[in-house]
Amino acid sequence: MKAEAWVFAICTVFFILVSPAYWFVTAASEEGGDWTGTSALTMTTLLTLMVTLYLGFHAKKMDPRPEDRNDAEIADGAGELGFFPPYSWWPLWAAATLGVCVFGVATSAWWLFIIGIALGAVALSGWIYEYYRGEHAH
């Protein structure tokens, strides 16, 4: 995790340099500066700093992974990397019901929004429980 902490640390330094520069450049061209972009860059700086600190603290407590060791061999990283799910149709149906809900709100057709919510509950339940039944059940 040291490599990831360094990547986020470099991003944090970049945003620390860019945020005041952005405010200075927009203050010269506009009256008072662009507070929306400046605040967005400031929040981005704080978020990357938070991730940097989290990864940095946890990198010290964890055993080094093969990627973090200089003396590691390629075979040290072999083995199971985790569970990767096969295909799933449920995200498609969840996105389609979200589209129905948004369309219902945009056209003030509240009955369509309610139908989208009901179908969305079915799609979300199917997505959550897809590994408890059917072909990919555990």
C-alpha cells in the first residue's frame, strides 16, 4: 500500500499547488475570483490528503505485499486474488428502473415514478441476492 500512498501524496501536493494558483488566476480575471472552482479544488485537496493519510497509516501496520517488496519474485504474487463475479443482468435492470424514475420526475408523471420505484426494488433485490439462488448460488 506504500505505492498507492505515494500516488495520492503526489496528487495532494499537486492540488495544494494548483488550488491557490487557480484562485489567483480567476481573481485577476473576475471580480472576487471564482469561489466555486476554488472550493471544489480545496475539497479535492482535502479528500486526496485523507486517502493519503489512511493508506499511509495502514501501510505501516500491514505485512508488505509482494508489490511492495524489492526482493519479491513474480511467483510470490501467484494464487487466488479474490472473487470476481461472472456476468449479471441485474445492473441493467436497476439502471433501467432508475431511468424510468428520472423520466417520471422530469415529466411530472408521479405515477411513472412510483412504478419505477416498485420495479427498482425488485431489480435491486435481485442484484443483491443473485448469488443465493440460480446458476451462481454459493
